[in-house]
Amino acid sequence: MFKSDAPQRAKHILGVVHSYMCGSFDVPSLGGNQYFLTFVDELTRKVGLFLLKEKKKVFSLFVKWCIRV
């Protein structure tokens, strides 16, 4: 069970960002993607979900997501 009153560590937007990357999958998606990547801002709970063909684009996607948040 999840606690809704758990203490929050983030004091400002993008103060704490949780990230998860999954892959490489044996069978790529129809678009040729073999990975997926998520970002969650702890304070605002904004979520980013990205499909990737290669890992080298992770940092650039993180920067773009931060700008959007």
C-alpha cells in the first residue's frame, strides 16, 4: 500500500527527478525502438515517457524534458 503522507524530499521543481530506463528488447517496436525511458519530477509529479532506438539520446531527452517542466 502506498502512503499519501510520505515526506517529500524535493523543495523545488526538478530538485529530485526519478528516472528509469528499460531495454534492450529482443523484438523492437513497429517504429524500431528498443528502449523506453521515464522521468518523474518528485514535486510536480510531471512524467515524461520516451521511446528510444539507441541509448545515446538519453541526456538530450532529459534536457528537453527539463525545459518543458
